[in-house]
Amino acid sequence: MNSIFVICEVDEGKIADVSLELLTKGRTLATTLKCKLEALVLGHKLAGIDKEIFPYGADVVHIGDDERLAPYTTLPHAAVIKGLFTEEKPQIGLLGATTMGRDLGPRVSSALFSGLTADCTALEIGDHEEKKIQKVYKNLLYQIRPAFGGNIVATIINPDCRPQMATVREGVMKKEIFNPSHKGELKKLDINKYLQPEDLVVKVIERHMEKSRVNIKNSSIIVAGGYGVGSKENFDLLFNLAEVIGAEVGASRAAVDAGYASHDRQIGQTGVTVRPKLYIACGISGQIQHTAGMEESSMVIAINNDPMAPINKIADYVITGDVMEIIPKMIKYYKKNSK
């Protein structure tokens, strides 16, 4: 058990951002543990996909290229991963907390009688002492995530079962190239030795996919509104500000639940995690459920009529007052002073 595996997700022929984020983190963990970082990619028409992965520090890339593995279906992917993990015996297995990862992770961990922690926001290596049996576990994976509705941050460990598995939310970890010229070993898998006829009973006959028109994750400026904005109509003012400054509009869960904004704009623990250069929080109280999704913004401006709002503690600039009075002034003066 001397390796870390990242199960990579392919999105339109490219490695998904969340997988590259996990490779970045996996490289750090592997260096700490002095073990190999290995990546697994399953799908079809994957020629050259390894060139995207190696710069992120992978020592080994396993490729399973077969038309039966695309589009994604649960059973064949789970069978291949279970078979490979049984052979390779990794100590850690990581997936993105995407639709695919949330489906695949529990099935693989269950088949391997291993543990899995979902929706992690941080991963670290550390030790644990079990005082009752006077035993010290070395180099465990600390799987860190919000719990109890975000009221606490829990550190979860899996001392005895392997691999230690976790799904990680997109955007909570940085995506950084380890070495542009880094090269590793490429291994092509024989899919047939892992698959059974019953793994192929489900076939995707037709797919219809509609891309989201909202691109909060990649926006450098975000204007986000909370329940304090007051109404769906008042949210139009946020869209006006966003249009003027070239921003995208986000929302807290409370605003989404109230019908002020659509779910694809939700930022926070149960929404999207963002890292913009500028985050303007309008009428957002700043509970941990929301700040978990935006606390790494480069600059935060908070607009709130409550001077004691929790959001003010992480804000770089605080404007105390009525959102409906302040935003029109921001629009006016931005137009006046911009060329």
C-alpha cells in the first residue's frame, strides 16, 4: 500500500478541473508520504490524455480506453476500479465530488469494504493515537469537511481499512502545474479482465445535455446576493451592477431557497466554490455554510445593514447600509469614473 490514486474525470475529451485540483493536492500528499502518485482515466478516445496529467506530478497514469466505458455508466467503471485497486492496493483513493464521483465513490468503497468521506474541503496527513488500545496510527489521511449543517468542521479518519477514500468538492483546492516537463509511466489497461457480462447490462441509448449559461466558477468578479436583498425584483439591481463591472451574479442558499435566484448561482457548502479576484457580498449575513464557498476570494466587499454581520469578519472592506441605496451609487460612480 504505497501509492495515492486519483480517479480522473473526462469532460469533453479533457481532464476535468476537479481532477487536476486533486492531482495537485495528491502530489503534495504523495511527497509527504514518500510514495507514488497515480492517476486512472477511463473512457473512450483517450489518446494523448496522459499529456494533460503528467505536468501535475503523476508518476503513473493508467488508461482504460474502451468504447464500453463511454459515456459513463456505473457498473463497468466500478468493476474496473475495484479490480485495479485490488491489484495495486493503494493507500488512498480520491475522486471529485461531482455527479460521477458521488455515484462511483460509494460503490467502489463498498465493494472494497473501505471507508469513504464525501464532500471534503481539505485533506492532510497526520497521526492518530487510540488510547483505549494503546496504539498509534501513523500517516493517516485526515479527511476534513463541514458537518452538522456546517456548524462544525469534522476531521474524519479511517485507521484500519484501505484504501482511504474521499470525494472532494470542486474549487476548494488549487490547480497548479507541478512541472511542465514532468514525465511518468504510462500503463494501458486490459479492460476485459475486469469486466463481467453483468457489468454491461445498462446501455446509454441517447443523451441530451444542456450546458449551464452561468459561469460563476471562472468569473474573476462576483456580485453575490443574500436573503437581505429582499426580493427577486431587487436582485435585478445586482444584475445591473454585474453588467456594468463585467461580473457574474451569485447567491447564498437562503436567497435561492426564497426564490430570489436560480440554484445554479448558489455559492457555498451546498453550491459552487469560487475564488474570484473580487467578491461583492450584498445582504449576506456570512454563515459558515456560505463562507466555505467564497472565503478564498482575493478581495471581499461586504454590503450589509448589520454592522455585526459575520461576513464583516472576513471582508476587506465593509459598507454598512441599505443594499438598495448603496448599489445604485456604486453603479453611478463606476460609470462616472471609468473610461
